[in-house]
Amino acid sequence: LAGNENGDVIHQLEHRISRLEGVLRLNKMITESGGKIFATNGKSADFEATVEKCKEAGGSIATPRNPGDNDAILYFVKYFNTYAYLGIKQSLIPGTFQVLNGAPLSYTNWYPNEPSGKGDE
């Protein structure tokens, strides 16, 4: 495309993305933190199905890496009045956790004496 046509196409795409994001925000389906978009379809699913849906959407299951990420996830928990799966698993050492890819956690915000696997972690 010629320089001006390329700019027009980019402007049109930016406008469409902005409109789509606006609709999703109105429907409480996305929120942002630190340049990342957190999204949900608002449906209940098991952990494996959640991980797969995230991959199909081109993303990954949410793993809070800072207070802003934690707040973005909490936004959905509060809005849908439910729990959220996180991209965290127990490591080989009982009571310690890691990211699904095996990396150590760099951020946690557990309640006292948590995680227990019994609810409000």
C-alpha cells in the first residue's frame, strides 16, 4: 500500500479495535492492567477447559504478577461473584507454588494461612 493508504488502513483498524474494546468493557468482559488485557466470557468451566479457552483466544490463563494484575482479576471475581482460576500450581515442595510453566512466583497476595484449597485464598 502507498504511504497514505497504509495510514488510513491503520487508522480504520485502530478505530474498530477501540469500538470493540468499548463494547466488551460495557459488558464487563475485559479490563486492563499494565498494558495487558484481561478477559472473560463469564461462563463457568473447569481448570483444563479454562486453560484451553485462553489458548484458543491467543492468550493464557491469568497469572497475577503485581497488584494491578491482581486487581484486574479481582474485578471479574467481584462482578461475577465467583472464583477465578489462576495460572499457578503447587510445586514439588508442599505449600509452595509456581507458574504453570514451572517458573517461581514473583508475586503473591494470599490471605493469612492461605492457600488452603478451600475457598477464599
